[in-house]
Amino acid sequence: MTGGKQEFLLKLRDGGLKDEALVDEFFDLVIANYANGENYYIILVHASYDVPGVTKDGIEMEDASENVYEYLLCSICPVTLSKAGLGYNEEKNVIEERNRDWQVEQPGKGFLFPAFIDRASDIHELLYFTKKPDELHPEMIEALFGTVPPLSSKDQREGFQEIVQETIGEDGDYAIMQNIHENLNQMMEDHEEEKENLSLSKKEVKQLLQDSGVEQEKLEQFDKTFEASFSREDYPLLAGNIANTRKFELETPDVIIKVNPERADLVETRWIDGRQCLVIKVDDHIEVNGVQVRTLRTPGQPNSFLQ
């Protein structure tokens, strides 16, 4: 973040919020650009933090401050009317209708400026918080910070799905999608020890598809497809936004199959009697609507439940 918006926030911080005209200008900016049909309360705080010194062994020394981190913390909190209900009036010894009042809820939006990175202040970065990831309020971000807001997790996920669909086309098969799922989750697992979240550049997304079995011929239009989906030449995608680590799901118009994401290998496609089929390997018991049932048995073997 650079330019006029950065200078404005630095003036607010360095002035300790004592310049009322500057503070009012900030509040006016929020009110003019925060599209919200409900009541809300804007909290703007100026504070400082003594950064403890650190020994060569990495041990913090609380009584030896290296520098002071001075910052602004802003929270935008919904203000709602408390729910109607009954309460006990101790003086009258009766149950009666409880008084309703306006209450400040937990923040729905907020930011910290400047960011605190590697034990130091970074005036070119800030932390932005939104309770609902799909509601970033881009107008407010542009007005306050002078920057293009990041894509929401939903937009990144849908954009990635669009890229995959357009790239593999109608000839894409189950094996490719299975490989993409497994390779992406493996990349995240390999990155677990790193401090930064794993993000994929356009080049890395293309390599992911190639490693997952997408033919080179189909990747020829990948760059155009990527730019069309994200309106930028190279938009970094957070792996956590485009990978689904909680489920692996297959769907037809009449059937939905949910698979443990770590056992996608249990499902495969085969041609059986001239028809394309999904085959699920069964090595354990099967339940139908909570009832344990038999699997197909080898001819000559007695019926038995799998245990």
C-alpha cells in the first residue's frame, strides 16, 4: 500500500487520533463506502506495543525492548436490538417482559495498520478482517487503502474450477480430477511447516494440471483461460481456497457419492457390459440407512456380514 491512502493512515497513527478533523474524515470515508443496511459502530484505536528483545538463542527478554510498534486498530461492529423475552423482576417478584436494548456485536469487519511482520512494523502492509469471507466490501477497501481487494475464497475456488473445466473440456476423465485432488493436497501437506500459506502462481497451476495428466495440447489455451477467469495476468491462488481437504464428491443427476478425501483411490471408472460405471472397492462393512448389509460374495461362500 503506497501513496495518498498510506499517508492518510500514517497521519492518523502518528497523530495519535488527536486531530479530530482527520478522525472525522476517516469515519466519513467508512460511512460513505460501507454498504450495510443495518446499524453499526465504528471503533478506531491507537495503541503501541514494546517489542521484547530476543537473545541469540531466540529467548524473549520482556524487560529489554528493541523497538515500539505503533498501530491503528479499527473494528466495525453490528449494533442489533436484543431479542424479546421474559425476565425475572427481583423487586416485584414477578416474571415480566424484558426490556430490549441496542447491543454491540462482535466485529464484522476490521483492519490493523501497519502490519506486524518479523517483529517489526511494515507500513506497506496491513491485515484486513472480515467475518464472512465472501463479503469483502471492495468499495471500502479501495476507498480506505487505495488498493484492489483480493478475491474471496469462493471466487478463487469457482475461478479455479472454471479453469480446470475449460482446460480439460468434455474429454476430461475421473482420473485427472482424482490426480488434481491428490497432487494439490500433497502440495499442501509438504508445505505445512512453512509460515506462509501456500499460494500458486499461474505457472504453478499450469504445472499442477500437467502433472495430473492434462495433455499439452489442452494446455495451449491455459494462459488465456486463466486471465479471463481472474482478470489479471498472474493472480496468486491460495491452495487452501481451491483445494477441498474435507471431502471428495462425485455427482450425477441421480446419485451423489461422498468419499473420504484421503481415500479417493477407492473409486475408479470402468466399462462393464458396455456401460461406463463407477466402481467402489469395498474392504469393510457397508451400511444402508444405518443398517449393516451384505456385500456380493464369492460363489460357494456363505452369506456373512463384513466386520
